[in-house]
Amino acid sequence: MIKLILKKLSITFIAISFTVISSVASAEITITWPSIWVGKDSKTTVIGELIDEFNAANAGSIKVVVEEQTDYDIYAQKLTAQIATGELPDIMTVGAQLLDVLHRSGKAMDLAPHINSDPHWNNVYPENALQSAMTDGVLSALPYELFVTPVTYNKKILKEAGYDEFPDNYDDFFKMCEAVTANGKVCTSQMTGKNGWTSMLWYSQALASAGGPDIYEKGLDHPAYVKAFEVMEKMYQYTTSDAIGADAGVSGGHFLNERTAVFMNGPWFIARYTSDGIPGLHENIGVAAAPMLMGGEGSPGGYVGGRQSSLAAGKQSDPAKEEAIVKFLKWLTIPENVARLSYSSGAMFIVNADLPNDMDRLFIEMKQGISDAPYVAPIFQNGIGSLAVASEFPQALSALALGDVTPEGAVEMLQDAE
Amino acid sequence: MTKDNSLNFYSIFKWVIIISFVVYAVFPFLWLVLASLKTNAELLDNPFKLPKVFQFQNYSNAIQEAGLIQLIINSLVISTCATFLNILFASMCAFAIARHIFWWKNVLFLMITAGILVPLNALIIPYYAIINFLNLYDTRLGLILVYCAVGLPVSTFILTEFFRGIPKEIEEASYLDGCNFVARYFRIMLPLALPGLATAGTFQFILCWNEFIYAMLLTSSTEIRTIQFGISYFTNEFFSDYVGMFAAVVVSILPSITVFILFQERVITGLTAGSVKG
Amino acid sequence: MKIKKDEVGWLLLFIAPTLILFTLFFILPILFLLASSFTNWDGIDAEFVGFENYIKLFNKKSFVRAITNNLYWCITAALITVPLGLIIALLLSHRSRGWKVFRTVLFVPQVVSSAAIAMLWAAVFNAEYGLLNFILDNIGLSDYKNHNWLGNVRTANAALIGFSLCYVGYFMVIMLAKTASISEDYYDAAKIDGASQIQKDFYITAPLIKSTFFLCIILAVIFNLRQFEYVYLMTAGGPANKTQVLVVYIWNELTVQRLGRGSAAGVIMIALGAMLLLLLRRILKSETYN
């Protein structure tokens, strides 16, 4: 019997050693990058081209290999597992919610020395963009993608309701909603499904408008949080009947099919007005800053947005590999390459890049909006600084929309999540 | 007369029930096929409207872009191996528990059964650590091992119950004929438990085929990944190509339905092998 | 059968593979879960915090809600899903024309990616263009024209259960497989006695597959205790945490990197499941186990 067990064990060992042998290193440095810019992502094509060009230019010495990560939730869980138990991948794309844990783990490569030793980064990034991303002089992740989420609205529906301009304050906004409703259309697309994305953006706008762009430093006790929920409570009177529980596909679908007049989302949605919207939708769309709350601490024209994905690298023991990784990161941040990415995907980047003149009209309007904006406040999900509070938001919002809790009660739900 | 009436009433009842559940089960499938032939714009406009033009290219696009053929082959290899190992191990263990008396068998059986109620989603970090420790990250063997293991409680549970149902007399007779432990298992019990093996095997195969979280967590290269990766290929953080995904889903169904039919045929042949008494 | 001395080795060998894998992939992880449940582990730092995680969990309304919702899932599974599966299995066991096709068709939902099925049912229940409201409206129930089934506190859980019933084929297949092992002799005897089909079903087939029926109930209860996919895909616990269940709750805790508290929730779930299992065994004892 023992013989048999030994036999079993030896089979396992053979299997294990086989996998070890198959991964024997060669002279070429291989950089693995579990990337979320794959599959149907709008950046897939150009990122693929950039990697191919980089590999061709460094043939024989460096090779970047992409591991396709199509499911963002599981990718985040995987990074958490890697942070907790093992080594990080060579290069990672990290969302805002993982920046803190990545930094604290100490397993990420510190990019600060490279930034100080090479003028490239400071030349291509706006002033202070890199310095402000450092914590205690350590840069664990390179800021890369940027986003803003202004209001997009359907000019045709608004015109039918008697509005040529998008209102700049909530009193007028809700009057407009009244008029749109009377005209047989629905005013806004909202959702509480998943992370409640669109509604969370509205909430962020109202929050910055009520409490100023630095609202997140003032704590959940600040009355702005209640005021912003009061706005949301009203907003849900002028939305589709399926808003509670709706996901991004449903709420976006209503706007794409001209069932709703106003929608809020990032620049990545621009291409879909043409590809998935009803014919002629794109021409009818206007971009505007969100309305203001009377008597709030925010300023007219204020935007919300922030850091989208950042680039990070795992700590390396081999200096040659570290150099190779830095070389690739530089390649990704060369202005011409960034411009290509931006042009093809409609995404915005922090790197200063000269964009072609024939960028989408809505993209240019959003860009203009940013430079006119007195501030770009963080969105609630990233600014609040607590993943638990952010994940409770859709529950608090749906409770509010159902009349289960008052705006004060919704804030209490957020506080309890901590 | 009364008997005939009740028979008619019963057979009407029977068909009403069967047909309504068939509709219940088949309707999602038909919708899926229909939706996979639309454009995304049409789907978002109204999920229940018929498409203007059937978009058959959704299928060729899906198969090419996501490399579905390779992924299906991977899934077949991984699911078949994991199912075979799982059913082999589980039936051996179930045979030991169901047909023999030893003092700790109830403890063992309860413990393994309790494994069914472990929330596998909560074990992401331990599993990642174990697979890394065994040096099996991004290998087929790693996935096979995990799938084989996570299915053991259900398979053992089902098989124990099926083994228990086999009359004692058959085994005792063979015992007196001089059949040893191994022969009793292979020659007597396995053939008699075929319906059970096929049932447990079906579920194990479906589990492997549909598993998504660990397929993504424990692999990184496309050469190893399973069909579930192909389905997720069409959804992203900000954009989902629903029709592409639906086409991939429809393609992914065909192999698993085939396996189901093949396995379930064994149940019938198991029956015609005869000599079984409830 | 009593074990002979010289066969003890074989017995152990037959149990060994399962036991080794079970230890590696169940016992070790659960010990790890237990250990980390007493810490505030977030993936990086961990401090011992005693029972704090457990106390906090039981003070959370949404967690208690998750437990009651899970019990609701378990009870409906035992009282509705499995009995329905039994009825269909009995009907199909007649082997009338086309029974194999029906068996396969009823199993189809099992092999379709649940993400796709969930998307369909979300569309069926949708308040704006949903099929259900369209039908209800057309048969005169115009109150339901814009009823948001999944977004309403009163109907969300019921709608989820309704959706889950399309998976009844799972248990039907187990019980149907068991009927295959029933000898024709029983039915021949019944035929001579002039029994009707309904009598055969309920006096011969049903009692003979009783143990499998109980096995299905146990499986159904456990599966619904670890209910995740349907809820996660359809409502993610909303609205207002009203459809929250344990595993979705655990998943959320992991997502927000409160790994210690997630572990504690996992331990509570396993403990709860063990109690349910023992209770069920007691209720169904005389029938299933020797």
C-alpha cells in the first residue's frame, strides 16, 4: 500500500517538476502584464500595436507579454490575493480603489528614483501631476488615464420641452424635468444596480456643488452629504420606472434610444452614441457642466472626474529587469503614443499630448470643459477614501429612492458601513 | 370507468406540467439564440423584438475574436480529466463508506458532506496560495486538481446514496465467490451504480464547464484558459458587446449538452443491464 | 459489510485520494478562514481582534437580513423546488413519447452561462419594456404596467425565486436517474392488480426513490445556503440590502478588502450550515441513513 502511495506522490512530483522545467529562463527579459485593456476594451487595438512595436524594437532583449484580464472584479480580487500572498506581476493596470493597498503593501516598485533621474517623465506630465501622486516621496503607481463625467443631454428632447440651454442650477433643472415629463419623455437615466455608477456620478456632482471640491476631507457628518441625497431623492422622481436595480446597460440603453433626456458618463461612452445609439443621436447631444445647488460651496462649471487607471510595477530584484520595465513604461507615456491611444479610444490621459484636430466633437467639448472648469472634484467612489462606504452607496441610494429612509437615513447607512 | 377518467385527468395534468416547464426552460435558450443574432443597438432598444436582419456574422466574429475553438478544446480536456478523477476518487470513497462498517465512517461522511456548504468564493486567497505553493499556477493540472477537489463533496454524497441503494445480497454473493475488495468495486458495484455515476459525472462536468472565478484566478495564458474566459471576453468594465457574448454562450452550450446526452444514455444502458432491484 | 483484517489497507487506500484532496482544499482553507476571522486582516496587516468581527457582523442589519434571506431560499427550495422536481421526474419516468428530449430540454438552463440567463430574466422583469408586465398589462392587470419587480421590496425576493425555478431540472435529473434502477417487476405486479398510473407513481415509484428525494432536499438546502450567482447577477443584494444573502455579503467584504470580517462571515455560514445539516438529518434520519 505504501508503495502505491509513493507511486502517486512521484507522479505528482513529475508533474510539478515538468512545469518548473518548462518555465526555464532565457536570456531575453520577459515582462508580464495582466492587462484589462484587452478584448472589447476601446484601447485594445492601439495597446496591442504599441506592445508589438516595442517588442520589435527590443527584439532579443525585452519581450512584453500580455495576460488578458477581461473581468475587472476578478482581476481586482486576483491582485488582492497577489498582494496578500505572493509577488506582484511585472506591470499592472490599477484602478483608483487599489492604489492605497498597493502602496501600503510595499510590493510595488518605487518609480520616484526613475522620475528624478530621467527628465522624460517630468517633461511629458503636467507640472506637479507626478509629485502629487507620491506618498511620502514614494511613487507606487504612475498616473495615466484620466476621466471627467460632465452632463450629456439630448438637445432634441430638451427643445421639444422648450429648452435651448441646459440649466445651470437645480431649481431650473427640475423645472425642466417637469417639462420633459409633461412632454411624454423621461428626464434622467439613473441606476442603483452594481455600483450605481451613473447615479453615483450625479451624487458626486451634487456633493461637490453643495460642499465644495474638498468635500471628502470634511467627513460624512458634513451637511452636504444630506443635501446631495436630497437632490438624488428628487432626481428619482424624474427617472425611468426601472431605475432601482438597473445596471449600466439598462440606464445607458434608455439614453441611447432617446427614452431619456439627460445622462452622465465618461468620455469612453462617446463612441457608443454612434455605434449603439438610434440614428442621428450623436448630432443631438450636448455637453454641459452639472447644475449647481443654490447656496452651495461649489463653483459654477465645476467638473467631477479623476484618476482612472494607473500603471504600476512589481518590485524587482534584477536591476536589468527593472530597467526594462521602466523602459516600457516610458514607451507608454511618450506623447505621440498617448495621442494615438486617445484618438482611437476616446479616452483621456494625464500626459500632455497634441491631439489631432479631427477628434470627436464631444471629446473636444469635454476637454474644453475641463480647462474652463474651476475644479475637477473626485467622484464619490474614489474620493470618500473607504471602499466599504463606496460599496454601500447603491444600497443607501435604493433605500432612499424607495422611501425606506430619509436623506439623513441614507447618510447614516453610509456611516454604518465603515 | 372511474379509473379511465382519473387516467385521462392525470395525463392532462402530466402534459400541462411538462409542457409548461419545457417552455420555462427553453424560452431563455430561444431568446438567447435570437438575441445573439441582433445588433447591440437593437438589443438595447427592446430585448424582445425580432432583429431586422439576422446577424449571423456575430457567430463567426465571436469564434474568431475570442479564439473559442481553442478555449473549448481546453475546457473539454480540463473538464474531462477533472470529472474522471473526481468520479474515480469519489466513487472509491463512497464505496468504502456505503458498503463497509468501520467506526469512523459516519464522521468521515458527515465531514465530507459538510464540505458542500463551504462558500468557495470566500476561499480565493487560500486557493491562490495553495496552487502557487504546489507550483501549479497557470497550468492545466492546477485547474484539474481544484475542480476535482471542489466537486468531491457533492459527488461523494450522491454516490454514497446510490451505492447504499444496491441490495446487499449481490455483493455478499460475490464475496462468498471469492471476489476481493478491488474486484467487488470494479466488477460488481461500479456497473450497478452506473445511473449514479452518470448523474454525479454530469454535475461534475457541468461544474467544471461553468466555473468562472477560479478559471480566471488560477490561469493567465490563453493556451490554458477555458470557455468561460471566451464568454467574459465580450464584457468589459465600461462596454459590453452583449450580442458577441450571447453568441459565445450559445457556442459554449453545444459541447456540454452533448456530454449530458451521452452521460444520460449510460443511465438507460445501466438499466437494461438488468439484475437491479430497488 | 464488516471489514476483514487483510482488507483494511484497501479500504484506507480507497479513501485516501478523497481525504488528501479534501484536506488540502477544504480543511486547510477552513482553518485559515477560522484563524483570519479573529483578525482585522486587510491583505497586508493583521492584528488579533478577538471576536470583534463576529460582534460587528451580528450588529449589522444587512448581515442579519442576509441570514434570514438565506433561510427563506432554503425553505422554498425544500418545499417548492425539490417537490416540483419530484413531480416532473415521476411524470417523465413513465417514459412516454419524447421523454428523453424533455429531460434534456429541462436540463438546458443548467449548462447555459448563468450570466446570460440572468440578463434575460432581468429583461423579463424590467419595468419599462419587460415581458412580464407586457403580458400582465394585456390580460387586464394594468396596475403592473410599470411595476419594477426586482426593484421593489415586496416582489424582489419572490421574483428571484421565480427565476431560480427554471433550474428545477437539476434535481429532476437526480431523481429520474434513480427511477432507472427500479425493477420492472414492481410495475408488472401492479398492472396485474389493476393499478392506475397515478397509483403506480405515488405508491410504487415515489416510495422507492424516497431516499433520493431526501438527498435532493439536503442538497437543495445546502446549495441555497451558499446561494450566490442568481442574487449577485440579478440584484447584487439590492434594493436597500433587501435581497442580500450570505455569500454575496462575503464577496462584498472581500471586495472592500475587509478580509478578516469576510472570513468571520464565512465561518458563521459554515456553522449555520452544519446546524441545518444536523437538523435535516434528524428530521429525515430514519429514511436516509443506516
